[in-house]
Amino acid sequence: MNPVKKTFQYGRHQVTLETGEVARQADGAVIVNMDDTVVLVTAVAKTEVKPGQDFFPLTVDYQEKTYAAGRIPGGFFKREGKPTEKETLTSRLIDRPIRPLFPDGFFNEIQVIATVMSSNPEVDSDIPAMLGASAALTLAGVPFNGPIGAARVGYIDGQYVLNPSNTELKNSKLELVVAGTAHAVLMVESEAHQLPEDVMLGAVVFGHEQMQKAIDAINELADEAAKEPWDWAAPETDAGLVAKMKSLCEADLSNAYSIKQKQARMAAVDEIRNRVFAEMITEGMATEQINVIKDLFHHLEAQVVRGRILAGEPRIDGRDTRTVRPITIRTGVLPRTHGSALFTRGETQALVVATLGTGRDEQTIEDLTGGYSEHFMLHYNMPPFATGETGRVGSPKRGEIGHGRLAKRALYACLPAKEEFGYTIRVVSEITESNGSSSMASVCGGSLALMDAGVPMKDHVAGIAMGLIKEGNRFAVLTDILGDEDHLGDMDFKVAGTDNGITALQMDIKIEGITKEI
């Protein structure tokens, strides 16, 4: 047992990364101590690919233990139960920047578990958990193109503050979490009090500059304690296979992606995919070879859609890069609710309902700091029929919780102060059709439903999702992206705000090399 430690100053906090003493059977295990907030993060990877596995099975589980704050769980069962909203959102926060750093064609299962073991109420455990996940994966020897750093940025009295304490955040006009590698920003998550664009961009750049200390410390730790890198290489591209795929379906895919209506387009693409797979995948073929063929089809799809846009041709639904889809709005659509709005943008539609209650309706939340109550709630539901599918209905999925939190952040800055408007407010967004940026439709519909319910909003709030397609030095920024443009593109950039400034921003980037200018 030879523990290896690295310590660095991170804003006002001292951070220690330690490995080699605890959880030694995991592939990578790191204890992160940030001023007495202690998180144990482990990473374990399977050495074999499961037969039939055709996607990258990465699982991130972040869990808070109440003993970390010297407390015993409330309720009848005196142990931690299903994940809280904070745990779900933090799991997503860790997952989003690390997922794009695994290579295409890597299908081995990886599980990252972050356990909060000691909690300083002034230091949120999400940044230590993200740093720990980055360090554990870097130590594990898996093909991970990291490490990443992560930082929280506040904006107090016109100055950026690195990793502000929870008390300082109460006076901050901005709370922004940024994560990225040494060269590139990969993820941004933020809420703000109607701040101008240059202040928001400055915060991202500031956070990325400051996180280099954390990245350096993780690299130093890995130099001393990392396992041997895996002998893994992406499958070789077979030129004959690529040519065969193109001859079978390139022209048909091009025609399919000229169909403007989503369901008809998906049906056409599905028919082409099934035909190609029936011809190219034989019985008894190895999982790795099947995945190569599936990947080739996906790359060809992406090439068709991306190539057109970069060549200046119309997008899938016939728009240019700057046009927003047609918008229709109806308010007061439900006769017995307090406030309601039907917001439709192209093939994305949200029926949003606002309800007012008394102080007794506030949501009580128990967490490591003890507990608090919230007078504003926003819940987002996306049933399977919204995309013309069948599926599970019931407790909210991770994505629904994440989209709801983003829409809540966007609207929060423009709600009246609790002293002026003493009602508890619940907004529910029912997504009735989805083809891209349904969380931003929830922001627009939420703003309308709140006004329909008579809530004296400080300002009107709207949101939009932007996309990016980049090949070499050519790039195109897309306004109001469709679902296909999201999953075939390089960036999903959701921004919400008012005439006066930005209230929420969420960015996920799948490639390196996005510059400040873009």
C-alpha cells in the first residue's frame, strides 16, 4: 500500500487527490478532498464486449451518504433510497463531458461510481466528483482521451469568482459549471440573472483557464499511479466495405433526408437501414464486425446531412441555417387550470400548465445540508407518443429530470420575488410532439403559462437550441435544430433569456477544437 497524493490550490479551496489505499480492486479509484468535502470515485471497465453490444455502455452513479454530514436519513426506512434529483443531475453532469472522450467503436462496459463521504456545507460535492471521475478513468488505463477538469464560476460585483462557496453563490449573478480537456471546453451548465453574452463567454473562458491546475494535478497523479494502457485499437476501416455501403444506400439516404416530415423521413431511413443490414450482416457474424457495419451506416447518414449543410444547401426541412421554424401559440387552452399555453415550433410542441398554491404547497427537500423548501417547481414529461413510439410511462427518466431543471433555471431569474408574490408555483410541461429542443419549448410555454396564470413576470423568457457542424476549417452554426441535426451534429447549445440578457445556458460539445470565435 503506497498511497500517492497530489495537492493544489483551487480558488479558495485546497484540493487533494489520493489513490492507492482505498478500493484497490477497482481499475481506478481516487479520493478527492476539497476543504473537507470528500468524494470517493471509482472506475471499473469490463475487458470483454458483451455479445450483441452495439452502443457504448457507460454508467455514472453519483450518490450522497447522509453520514457525510453527520446525519441519519429521515423517514421510516433509515437508509438511503432511490436517487434524489440532485444525485440524478450530478450523475448527468459527470457523464456529459467524459462520454465524448471515449473512441468510436469502443463498446466495453464502464461504470463510474462517485460516493460523497464527507460534506462541508460550503463546498458542493459536484466539482470534486467530476475531478475524481476524470482521475479514476485516467488511472484505469482504458482508452480515455482525458483527463478533464471542472470548475464552478460565480460573478460577484463585476468579478469572476472561481469555485465560490455556497454562501457566496447567494450574492452571485451567475452560477456556471464548465468542464473540458486541456485544449477544449466540452460542457457548460449555467443559470444567470439576465447577463450579457460577453460576460457569459468570459466566464466559460475563465473557468477553462483555471481548471488547467486540476488537469495538471491529475496528469501528475497518473504519471506515478496509472495502470498500463489497454492494448485497444479501433477496428480498421475496410475500404471495400465502405464502397459497398455507399453503392447500396448513399443515393437512397440522400433522397430520404430530403423528406421534410419527420415520421415519413424516419420510416424511409429505417427501411433503407433494414435493407442494408439484411444484405451485409450474415448469420453468425462476430459482434465487432456487425458494429463496424452499423457504424459505417451511421457515418454515411451523418456525411449526407452534414455535407449538404456545409455546402450551403438547405437543411433537412428546407430551412437555411438562420431561420427558426414556424411558431404558433395558444394560451388559456385548458378551461379549469390556473394558466396554460400550447407552444408549437415546427414539429416540437409543449402543452405547459401553471398552478398556484399556498406556502403549505412548497416542496420540502432533504439534503446533506439539512433541508430547505422551494416555492417554484418545474416538471418536464416526455411520453413516448411525442416521437410516435411506444414505451415505458411512469417515474421520470434521467433526461426528463435534466430538461426540467434547465427550463426551471431559465425561468427562475424572471419570477417575482417571494415577498411580492407569496404563492407557491408549479409548472408542468407535457411534451406532446418532439423534434428537437423540447426543453426550450418548455421555457417558452412556461413563460406564457405563468403569465396566463397571472404571475407578474419581470420579463418574457424564451429559449432556443443551436447546433454546429464542423469539418476541418469549414463550419456552420445552425439555428433552432431538429432532432436529427442534434444527434448527427457536433454541438447542442441551448440558450434561454430575455431582451436584456441570458438566464440559462447549456452546452454539450462532441468534438475538440471549438474556438472562442465560433
